[in-house]
Amino acid sequence: MNKVEILSLNVGKPKDRDFGKKSVTTGFFKERVQQAVFLSSVNFTGDGQGDLVHHGGVHKAVCVYPYEHYSHWERVLERTLPYSAFGENLTLTGVTEEDICIGDSFQLGEAIVQVSQPRQPCFKLALVYERKDMPLLVQDTGFTGFYFRVLQEGLVSPTDPLIPLTRQALAISVAEANRLMHHDKQDLGAVRRLLEVEELSPSWRKTFEKRVAGQDVDTSKRISGEP
């Protein structure tokens, strides 16, 4: 893996925002911080999520997005994007979904973090960028970002590197997990292998276990935001 650096450390409390006729409480809008911030088991100090049913918690304590994807989205959206353009806590360079695996652990300042699952884009991306197709575009490209859980709490500085500690033995990448979730849904052999990764988040495990059992999982509400 290349040297991984933090380009921006971002936090923000949930706020009510009007999107046309729709009012949404969201922690999407975050601001860059220049000083060290304490990372607890659930979030950075000063950070929060508007929807604690689908966001946040111990398995989604830190949202990460690779800066390598920014140029693609700037072409798609025809605009320059600031850091935290995808509501992420960490804008990183030097790593993408292809490079990092579910269960990999890293030193991040005083903290130790572990990859728990890919991020699943939701309808708030469509509201923010005024493009109904934005969640599906992110999902289909695989440029989703991913989440860390926190194994050890501690201070994190914006200048701290992300230092690899352990690689999960099965080495199933975030990109592979995305492929199985969104594209090759009938590849049940690969799904069963992913389910062997103990570090996979409970929500993704539940979805894949339902699929193996032959049950359909409806994701339309996440994409559309409609009841």
C-alpha cells in the first residue's frame, strides 16, 4: 500500500437543511479542522449524524473517502469540490476501495481503527448535488468510500499518517464487497466467503445472510428517500 495521508479531517453536527420542499436533518456538512481531535468509539469530538438508524454507531464511527475520486466527480458535476464533499470525516490520499480490505486495522494518531464495511450512498447525495441519479452513480462506480470502527480511542491530528497494522487473513477488499452487494448478487460462493470475515459489520452481514437464504432486500428507500 502507498503512503496514506490525511488531506482533511472534517467534523460537523447535524443540521436541518431545506432541499426544495423537503427538510432533512443531516450531518453531511462538515468543516475542516486544523487541530488534533479526540476519536471515541462512536465519532470524533464535534461530529454527529442526523439519522442514527442508518448512520453512525460503533461500526460507522469514521466515514472515509479517497481523494483520488474527486477528479471524476468534478467532471461529472462540472464544479470544483471542497474537502468533505461526500460528508466524510477523513479525506485520504494514497488508498482506494481496491487497496483496503474488510477487517484491516490501522494506527491513526493515538487511535487504532479497523475497516468495517463500504459506505452505501443514500438519497442525501441527490439532495446536496441536485441530481436524482447521484446515489446510483456513486454506487455503480464503486467510488463509495468506507467506514472505520474504533478499536482504541485517542487523539487524531490532521497531519497523522494512516499506518497499516494488520491485514485481514481473507483479504477481501472494499471493492469486492461493493461488487457483491450491488452488482453480482448471485455470486453466492463469494458472498459466503465474505461472511467468513468476522469483522464485517452486522448490517452488511444481515443483508448477505438474507441473500444466501433466498430473501430479497429492498434498497429503494435508501436511494430515493421515499417511505
